[in-house]
Amino acid sequence: MRLLVRCGLPVPVRLRDVPGFTRFVEGLFLADMLRDLPEDLDGGHVWFPTEVLDRFQVTPADLIARRWTPAVRRLIAHLTGEARAWLEGARRVLRGSLPLGPAIVLDTTVDLFTAELDAIIGAGPAALRRPVRVPRHKQWRVLGPARARAAAIWRLTLPPTTATPGGRPVPGAEADTAPGTPEWQPVPVAEPPLPPRPHAEGVRPPGIAPAQLPNHVAIVMDGNGRWATGLGLPRDEGHRAGAVALRDVVQGALEVGLRHLTVYAFSTENWKRSPDEVSKLFAIMRAELLDGELLQHDVRLRWIGSPDGLPDDVVDVLRSQERATRHRTGLTLNICVNYGGRAELTRAGAALARAALAGDIDPSRVTEQQFAAYLPHHAMPDVDLLWRTSGELRISNFLPWHAHYAELHFTDTPWPEVDRRDLWQALETYTRRKRRKGAATETT
């Protein structure tokens, strides 16, 4: 899945799909174990579960001695049948939920491993003595059509360019980077910007009139770590899945015509997490910023937060991508990294106090507008809709000045399971709110 993400074909993992992915991996593992059986026996190893061996009355010594008894034949037939059933079952479960590109990868993998299982059954006793391989012509019967289908999908989903989807040169392309250029050099933005990437299932945004759309949506992308832990995965896998979800939400924001989107990527309170998790989170963040997918669209990236304590390479890539997209006029994507709302207000108050001491401002005549002018990002519009995922009902020190009259929207879905449809649902909910901002309800 990481490879597909780097190729521009992100695959968000839904909880409902986890059993299918699990069975798919189990099928691959068992097929691989059967393929490598002769090499394992050479080393005196038998990795099949004891209960399965006992059921067929086969001992490890029988296999190590390469005795092709009727019991061993039935054992191998049973295990190849199990692997085949798991792979085919996973295909049936996952096939309808995957985009076309990853679905081709799934089909091809299942077909290739099924061909290996057929070859193992056909080899008979030889399957215990030497690795069984699928003949080359049979491999190409699977790979040839799959490559043709993949090429067709690739042409339909990617723009003509001399770079890979991540913005890196294709093999053989001449590099124009001078020696000593830092590897975080920004990926060139596409000119003109590409249209939003369609949703994998072909869904279209709701027909919300521009006048009814919020001007500025802010999101607390909560639940990455808990989502991963609940699946028995390391917490950093939740952050990787969350990055995929953000890509799709940004595409949905472009589709629906949103002007400003602000996401909470790393708060000043997040430093309390383990150093290992923080380090991996920054590595994921840096890789996502360097990937370049969003830069191919009409997205202006802005960083909100403090450089204090951040790794230099993260600061460099944030600033370089700000510069690379500064002329974009479509969606403004504000990424809050090392941001805290109270710290922002404190810095503004300190700057205002210094101006008062210098005689530049009369403390007794300070207005809200004057105070806002000392905020680090005073030009950012007020938040109209603040959305938090994963069931928590708080704003967690996020944009307290700009979100003072924001409509609040809370959902239970963890962020890695979110896509653009959830954003569109939040926008539709917003259009049904009555925003009075302290005024009395009009009566007739």
C-alpha cells in the first residue's frame, strides 16, 4: 500500500476491509510457505502448525525425509486448497472497494499465486525436493493482460509529464540539479494546475451554491494513533493512513470549490508523545510534502506554527513548498505544525505590549482589529466550520481567535477512515445551520 501511495494511487484502509486484507496476507503467506517448503526441509524446519500435521497423521520426520505418502499428499492438497480459498475469498471481499489500479494489482497477485499453487499440486513428490516455479509462458499469460490494463489506467489517471507522480524524474531523464543542492528542493508545480483527481468510486460533490459554502473550514484530524493501535499496528501506520485520507479530503475540497482549509497536523502539546512516534510523524510529514501530488493541483500551501524545536529539514521543506505555491489562487491549505492557540495569542500580546512601550500604540485604545493585526497570521479569514473526527468533543487549543464563532461539527469516524465524502457531508450539515452570531432570530 505504501508503494501504491508513492505511485499516486493511495488506498485508504477501511475497518470493514481489514478482514479481507488479513485473509489476503494469510493466503500469500501460506502459498509462500508451500513454495519454499523444499528449502525449509533442507534446513530441517517444518513450519506447518502441529494441529494440522496431527489431523493428517503426518510427522515432521515424514516431511524432512521427503516421504510422499498418501497422508502427505492429502496434507499438501489441503494446504494448497486453504491458500487458494483465502486468496479468492479476499479478492471477492476487496475487489469492489478498491480503485481500478490497486484492483489490477490484487487480481494479478491472486492469479500468480494461484498458478503457483496449481504448479505445486502438479509437481507431486517433486514439491518436497525442489522449489516449484510457474513456467515463464504461464506467468506472461497473467502479467501481459495485467500490464496492458495497468498502462491504460495509468494513461487515464496521470497527466503527460516527464516526471513520476511524485514529481521525481523518470529513469534516464537528465537532472538539472547543481551539485550540493539539498534533497528537499521543492517539486516544480504543474503549470497550469491539474483538475482535482476524481474519487475512486466515481462519486461527485453535492451541488452546494458557492454562497452557501463556508469560506474557511478547519479540521482536527484526530484518531490516527488509536486507529492503528486498535488494529494491532504501530501508531506511525495510523499517521501514514491519515496522510492518505488528507490527500483525498483536499481533492474533495478542490472539487466542491472550498477556498480555505486548515488542518491540525502537529500541536505544541504533541511533543509529550514518545520521541520515536514524534520522529516518525515528522518523517511521514516530510515525505508527504516532498511527494508533490498536491502541488500538481491549484493548492496554495501555507505553514502556521513555530519553527522552535522542529527538525531543520521539516522547516526547510515547509518553507520551500510555501514559496513554490505562493502564486496559486485556488484552495489555500494551511498546515498547522508545532502550533498552539494560546501560544499564538501570547505572542500577539507580547508584540502589542512592545508596540505600546515604544509609543506606537495607545494601550487604552486597543481594538480587536488592532490586536488581530499582531497575530502571526492575521490575514487568515475567520473559521466558519470546525470539524473534529474520532469522537472527541473539544477543540484542543486550535485557532481560538479565528474560530470564535465557528460552527462545530463532531464525527465518530477516526481520521484514517475519512475521505472527501465525509467533508462533503460536513459542508451539507453547515448549510443547514442558522448562523446568527449573537443576533436575535428573525420572526414574521
